[in-house]
Amino acid sequence: MILKHKNYQNNRLYEKTLPEGMLNGQGIAPLNRYRYGLFSFSWCGCEIIATYNLLKMYGKPQKLCDIGKEIYPYGHLLCGFFGTNVYTLKHYFKVHNIPVKTVYKKSAFLHLAATSRYGVVSFWTGRVMASSIHTVAYRVEEDGTVSVFNRYNNRNFAYRFNSMHEAFGAYAFIVANIL
């Protein structure tokens, strides 16, 4: 657990440099300076960033460094080489009394997401088991469009889609936590 504390001390240094709104672009400063396990957030921080964004949208913001420190002991996969076990986010939300509905099938996600306001979604970026996993937070806007935060590593803005299907339909779904 020495690594957890060392990373926490490092990450606290950058907390005041975060933008006011949602976080995007884990490969861009200041997010790429954050550490998780043996790696920077650029490599493995998407689950932590998605959790941060969801909490902020829900009105229960937490410090990014605190989220990473709390999730790391039970969530990291090989000291962050494979990021965070996406199934452990449900535990974090439960501990913090965030009433997410966790779904494991894409059809259930697309159905429930149509009436949700916010959520966190994990998916394969390419072929299942032959590509990386990415986790993002989304918000359904008043006009029905979907804003997706931290969609790409090197983009510091949210992406807007006309529907959940447009935003996530092409990807191999893993799990979602929906509010």
C-alpha cells in the first residue's frame, strides 16, 4: 500500500489545477500527471475520472485524488496496468450511497439509459479481449442529446451525440452504472 500513499501525495499536488467542470482528456495535463498504481492516468485513469464526473453531475463531488486512493486497494488490476476492475465501481457507489442501477447487458443499458440522467459506461474500444477497455461518464441533456466525458485520451472536451445508440451502440458493452 506504499504505492497508494505515494500516488495520493503526488495527486494532491495537482488537485487545484483541475478545470471547474467535467474532466476530459486523461492524456493531457493536468490529468496525465495523476498516478494510479505504477502508471499515469493517461494509461489507466478512465474509471477514476468517470467516477469523478458522475459524482460531480449528481451533486456529490469528491476530490479526484480521494477517489483514486479509495478505489485502488480493491479495484486496481496488476498495479494499474489494466486500469481498474470495472465491476468494482458498483462497490464504490454503494459505499457512498449513490443509488446506481448496475446493468450487464447492452440491451438493458440502452433501454434504461433512455430514461436516465447520468451514468458511467465501460466498453471494449475494439475487438473483445483484443483491445483496451474504456470507461466514460455521460449526461443526457435537456434536448435529448448525450454528452460523453473523457471520450478520448487526447481531447479536452465532451463529445455530443444524438442518442445513446449513436454514442455507444457500436462498442462491445461491458457494464454500466446508471442514475
